[in-house]
Amino acid sequence: MATKMHIKLINRGEEGELLLAGRLDSSTAPEVEAILLQVADRFDQVILNMAQLEYISSAGLRILKLLYMALRKKEGELKVKNANKLVMEVFEMTGFVGLLTFI
């Protein structure tokens, strides 16, 4: 069974909101990384809406860190909202709660 990841972008001028749905793991990470880095080039403020994100692996965390660093380099900001309990537990165990801004 192939895992799927869907991303929808909502453009709000300087801010982009990405609606993430599915699983962010090693099988979806390369495609997601390319999209997120394009978004980091285009927007200063990025919101990751994780209401439909079911799972995140270490490969997904690596991509979030790349996005965070790309935005930080240009004094932008990465925000996360609607992360489910499982995803929040991963953020807590890995120290990402101190890195990300939750809204």
C-alpha cells in the first residue's frame, strides 16, 4: 500500500498556509521537501495546518527543520496549527515544541 500526502496552499500575500493531509514519512518526504522549500522562497510567514496530517516520521521532521531554517534565514516564521495528539507527541519527544510556534 503506497502512502499518500496531499498539500494545498492558501496564499495570503506575505503568508502562506499549507494544508497537510496524509502521512509525512520517508516515502512522501522527497516530494514534500521540494514543495516546502519553494514555499519558503515565496513566503516570509508559513503556517502548517496539520488538521489532516495522520503521521510524521523522522524524515518529516528533517523537512520541517529545513523549512524552519530557510524561513529563519530571511527572518520569517514557521507556525503550526491543528496538530493531532500523535504528531504533538512526536514534537514533544524530539524537542520540536521548542523550535516551532503553535497557534
